[in-house]
Amino acid sequence: MLSLRLGARVGRQLRHLHGSSVVASEQLVVHKDTPQNNPDTPFEFTEENIKRVNNIIANYPIGHEAAAVIPVLDLAQRQEGWVSLTAMNKVAQLLNMPKMRVYEVATFYTMFNREPVGKYHVQICTTTPCMLRDSDSIKEAIIKKLGINVGETTKDKMFTLSEVECLGACVNAPMVQVNDNYFEDLEVKDINEILDDLKAGRTPAPGPRNGRFASEPLGGLTSLTEPPKPPSFGVRADL
């Protein structure tokens, strides 16, 4: 009887460590033709971006153009909002590299969206430090506010919600990345304000939301509280 009670108690405390759907996870490594993403999907770099591509390639030695694959893929994504199969093929052509090598890069780095996303890609971190700082409440607030679940996009194509692994801002947990911006030290009211601003066409200020400038101690410095000693400190006067 005791073991059953303990089992029930433990069961109630279990937490799913990741809420992404199987389909969303599969998309990281598998391509399946769809009406919006297939070998006939139109893609060309704009004239302005072709100039940028050439400038990027010029940073690398002749014969090593493939080293530019990440920044050129990133440029394609910034132009279209995501990286289609034809965009990857175009990158392979411009860099004179096998298409498969481009696919390998695009499927390895989760920064590349291989399916269309909304205007604002909201990425909620739920890895251990953020989880301990109650990132679950932030995720639930986003789901409630936008009316979508993880891996979904709003009907107006404005927001896509993704649950991601560590984004490297652990000391400012919990945090959310929206496109290129980090929003840190979040509470539920903060994420609601951020989403309201985005919906209204305003630009919310990125960074910590609790008064910190960056990742300094919230209660003030506990070390390095004095100006550093000069290079001559502790050196004999006769040297």
C-alpha cells in the first residue's frame, strides 16, 4: 500500500522535459516534399542580397567558398523568413559545393527554420536552469496569450512558438528569444507585455526585465568592488 502511494505521488510530480511534437522533431533531420516546400518552390536571392553573398564569399580563400555556407544560409533565411529546399540548392550552387553538404548544415543547426514560421519566432527555453526558474509558467502564459501550442503558428502568421534547448543565458533565466532578441529575467507579466507590444507593432526593449543591465548580481557586486591595482603594484621600488 505504501509503495502504491509513493508511486502515485511520484507520478504526479513527473514533468515532460520537452513538449515538441514528434512531427516537429522529425523535421530537424527529414525532408518531405510539401506544396510549399519542394524542388519547384521559387527562390532567388534579391539583387542586393547577391551583392552581400559575394562580399561574404570574398572573406574566404579561393577554393574554400564552402566555408561561407552558414552565413549565406542565414542570409537566405533573413530574406524569406525560413530556408526552403530550393534555397539550400541555390546556396550549394553559389558556393560550388554538393547539395548534401548544405543539407547537412541546415539540418544540424536548429537556428535554420526549414519550414515557414511566423513573423515573430518565439523560442522558449525550458532547459534545467530556466526550468528551475519556472520557465513552465512563461510557456503556459505564451500558449494562453497566443492560443497556440508548441510547434504551431497563429492563423494570422504573426507568431510561431518553439520549445528549445539552452540558449546560453542561464544566469538570466527564465528567458525567451524572439527572432534575434533575448528577453531575460522574465515573469508572466513581462512576457504578456512583450507579446502585447509585438501585436501592436511596437518594439519591446530586449534584455533583462528586472532592472539589471546585463548579468551582474541582482543585489550588487560581491567582488571586484575596488579599482584594479596598477601594473606596478607589489613590485620593488628598485626594480
